[in-house]
Amino acid sequence: MKAHSEPMTDHATRRGQSAASAEDEPLLPTVVAALSAAGERLVERFSTAPRLGSRGEIFAALAANDAVSLDALREPLSRARPEARWVEDELECGPLPEGEWWVTDTVEGNINHIHGMTDWCVTATLVRDNDPVLTVVHLPLSGDTYTARKGAGAYLGTRRLQASTKSELDAAFVGTGQARPDEDKETFRRIGQSVTAMLGSALVLRVSVPATLLLIQVAAGRMDVFWQYSQIRSGLVAGALLVAEAGGAVTDTRGNPWSLASEDFLAAAPQLHAGVVDVLSTIR
């Protein structure tokens, strides 16, 4: 996915994207309904009471939540798009085989859910030939639903989203986070160095999970920048499409066009993008 601000130079390509987006539009109500049903099941399981102790209990609770949500998602999404294949492992990285795929995060922020925190959601993204073309992010506790189709804008409900118009990095609200448990030491080093570098450059820095809930803030213009080392596909595709369709820049941390083959990820307000790349490019 290239930064949204880059102009399209091929009119035939632009017409093709518009036609594909129109074709995908009827899918949205089905996807929203499926995510809402999954969200209702997860709300029933949600509790703010502490109940977990060991690592084994934590991973068992994560798996149980995933199974409940997947049970609500898989049949309606597969029926709506029978030719689309399904990504089985939400922690997978890298490009997919050609064709259409449903990439879901059955409980994005599952670790928060099982610890009684409210920042979690359910996501589903249709990826076509390694390009996210339709996405829905549903926040069951608030009832908020974010949607985007390639070439058709990003929305919270019926309100169109617009990325931040800030132009000074020292006024920026930025964020990053850990992609998954047990990252390698090199990734941890890069995260730590990037946090130190951005603390000296931005106004305020937030470190939290999950990625999607920071990316919807970038798409809505409430936050200005998000970056992540590591490339967990299910945690990035939904937010990448939302930010791009809201007018933000989506690249890797060196400013190159982002794709599922990229090693890292950056989403930024368009006028801040170059400055953020300058800072993050110092991280080796």
C-alpha cells in the first residue's frame, strides 16, 4: 500500500479501483453484522474482575475468546465471499498467495479483554492480491464501527474520517507498541531506541496495544503517528486501509511504500510523515 497522498498516474487503474470498490460495497453490511455478533459474544465473556494468574491460564483464556469470536465470524464471511480463502493464524506475517483472503483479528487486544481492560475490538479485512480493499473494525463496548473501502474513504459510522493536518512534529501525539508476546531481542531493541528517539522529537508518546486501536485514532486525526516493528498481518491491514483512506501516509519506517512484505510499518499525518521518517531512519 502506497501513501494515500501519492497521485494515481494511470486513469485505467483508477477506474478499475472505483469499479472494484463499488463491487465490494454490498459486503459491508454483512461484515458489520458478523463483527457485531462476535462482539456480543465477547461482551458476555468480559469481566473487570481479576481472574488470571499463570501464563498457562492467560493463553488458555486467549484461545477460548478467539474460538468464540471465530465461530460467529467464519460462516457469514465465508458465505458472503465463497471464493475468498481464510487466514488461519492471526500471528502470521508476510505476503499471501494471490487472490482474495479474509484476514481477521477475532479479538484484537485480546490480552486487554482477558485482563478486564476495555481497549479491544474485532476486525475483518478483505485482502485482494495482497492489497487490503475493505475493512471493518468494531468496538463492542462503545458500539463504534469503523469502515473503509479502497478508493471510497474511511468512516466512523456515517462520518468521514480525516487524518491530522498538523505540520510540526514537536506538536504531535505519537504512538507505538509491541506486536506480540515473545518478540526477539532485536525487535525489542528497535522498539526501545525508537521510543527514546521520538520522546525527544514529539510532544507526547503513547505505548500500548493493540495496534488497530491506535491506528483508528490516526485515521480519525486524534493521534498523528503510529509505527511498529514486526509485521503481524492481522494487526496492521485494517488500520493501514483506514489511515490511507483518511488521507494519511502509510509506508515503512524508511518512507518506502508499505506492503505485506515490509519489515516494519509507519502511519502518519501527511505533513508529519517526512519528519517522522527522518527520526526513525536513525534506528538500525
